Amino acid sequence: MQTSKFKKLDLDLMFIVFVFMAISCISIYSAQKFLPYEENFALKQSVWFIGGMTLTSIVYYFDFEQLRRLSPFLFGFGVLLLSILMLAPASVAPVIKGTKAWFSIPGFGSLQPSEFMKVFLILFLANVIQTHNEKHGERTLTSDTFLLFKVFSFTLVPLAFILKQPDAGTGMVITSIMIAMLFLSGINKKILFLFSSMGIMVIASLVLVFLYKPELLLVFLDHYQLDRIHSWLNPFENGQGIGYQLRLSILASGSGIITGKGFYDGVVAVPEAHSDFIFTVIGEEFGFVGSSLVLCLYFVLIYKIVTIVLKNKGEYEILVGAGVISMLTFHIFENIGMVIGLVPITGIPLPLLSYGGSSVLATILALSIINNISATTNHYMFGSRD
């Protein structure tokens, strides 16, 4: 007999989110002392987390099979928002730092559709892959190639809108989600090897172009993005110009040494530290120990998702779990990497820590779906699901 869903709520997962909320609000509170704004961002962040908990209860109301059936409509809704964003006037969708990625909603703040599009894409691609596998019971080279074409085509639609904004960071997240789900789709390994080899060749070609003919990259990059790459390679050489933020970020992260300077005792004023550079606050005030604990907490979160998904053992659930894990992993690696100078700055938030309503709500939405997977694991009187 199936027990009540709410009795099967995964409290461990919710507790991890609560710990992240506490760390986020504390770090943002400390970071905002350098900001030229009067808003209490820590308080607003706590409101976003409370809103995320409300979102969890809404997602929890739906049966997981209902979410799967709704996935095409959610995908279409996400694409519709991205298309409206592109056509909207500046009064509705202002251009911020050269990027048109947010709706401005009076009394609410800003809404970034691409954050939610990542979650909608995960649900939809999982549905596309499982539906294809159910229809083509016996795998052939033709059917696998057709599946690869479908997944790539559907991903290309939101990806094109996002790159047009331009938002290369979110575009890379979308691509990582697609790749992770393809590797678990059951496609012939030879096709995946060919696909991976082509990707490596493209990346290698771009590196060679950047080294010898960087002006050719202006075909799909603007001058600002190209300068970002130069500042990443030589942050201290461009320390008073475009590399200013990265230089201060490296100084703040390293100055915390082992145990940090202490809460609210940070002295390096990194621009927008409450947002994409929140990890600099943790590194400076809590040092290597605090930074390591945050990384361990992320590891526990991802491990928890893996255990939930594998316990359920359904193909659709595993695909959704793979998409969520790839989304979180790429965000974590890219954000922390750019803060300490390992990778170029792309402007993507650190999940559950960076300030931002859209990021917080979208991440909690993804984790709510994982919690739904945990709650809808069926228990039968005679035998189990598998």
C-alpha cells in the first residue's frame, strides 16, 4: 500500500537546503556592507527561500507522472518566455551590463526566464528520451542517430535564445545538461564517442583561433566577452580595468588563509560580492576551512540526489536526476572556478548561495522535483517496483 506523500517527505534534503539558506543569508549580510545600495539583500534572500519552500509544496501536489505529462507544456512555456524577452521593450526587459536576460516586474524585482528554462528542459528531454526508448525497443544505429538529432534540436531552441541575450554562461549549463542526459540515454557508445570527439575538436579549434587569430571570435562574441578572456589569463596585468573584479576576487579568497578573518571582518570590497562572487566572502571571512565545508555540503547534496534517484530506479527519474546533477555540478565548478581564477568569468550564480530570486527559485524547483521522486517511490504489498 502506498503511504501518504507528505509522510515520505525527504527531510534530509530539506535540511541541506535550510543549511544553505543560513550560509547564504549570513554571507550576503556580510557582503552588503560594501554595496552602494540601501536594500537589505540578506532579508530579500530569505524571502526568496521562503517562496521556494512554497513552490516545493506546489510541486509536491502533482504526481510525478503528471509532471512528465506536463513537461512539453512547461518546455513550450519556457521558450515562449525567452521569445517574449527578446522582443520586449527596454521598459519591460532592460539591458543590464550588455545582457537582456531579465524581466523587470514592479514590486517584485526581476525574473530571469533562462534559470527556469534549465529545469523545464531537464523534464522535457527526459520525456523525449524515455518516449523514444519505449517506442524503439530494439536499438539500431538509425534510431540512436534519430534520438541524438531530436535531443540536439530541442536543446538548440532555448540555447539559441539564451546565446542571443547574450548569456554564454547559461548556454554552457544548457549544453552540459544535454550532454549528461545523452550519455545516460542508452545511445550507442560509438555515436557518443564520435559526438564527444567532434566537441573536443571544436574546443581545440577555438583555443587555436584565440591564440593566433582572436579577432575571428568576434563573429559570435562581443568585444567585452573577448576582453573577459584576456583578463582571466592576465588578471593582475589588467587589474585596474576589466580584470579589476577578478583581481580583487583572488585577493579576497586567498587572504582568508586557513580559518579566515572572521564574520563581518572582510576588508576586500569585491564588486557584486553578494551575487556571483559570494564565494569570495566565504573564503575571506571563513578561510580554507569554511570554503571546504561549503564544498563538502555540495558533495552531500549531490550524493543525496544520487541515492534518491537510484533508489527509485525508473528510467525517467534517473534521467531527470542526471540533468539536475549536471546543472548543479556545472554551476558549482564554473562559479568557484571563476572566483579563484581557474576559468573565465561567465556570470553564473553559485546554487543556493548567490543572491538572486530566479536562481534560488529555479534551484529549489529542481530539488523539489527530486523530493517528489523520493516521495512517489511505490511500495507494494507483494514485491517491489523493480
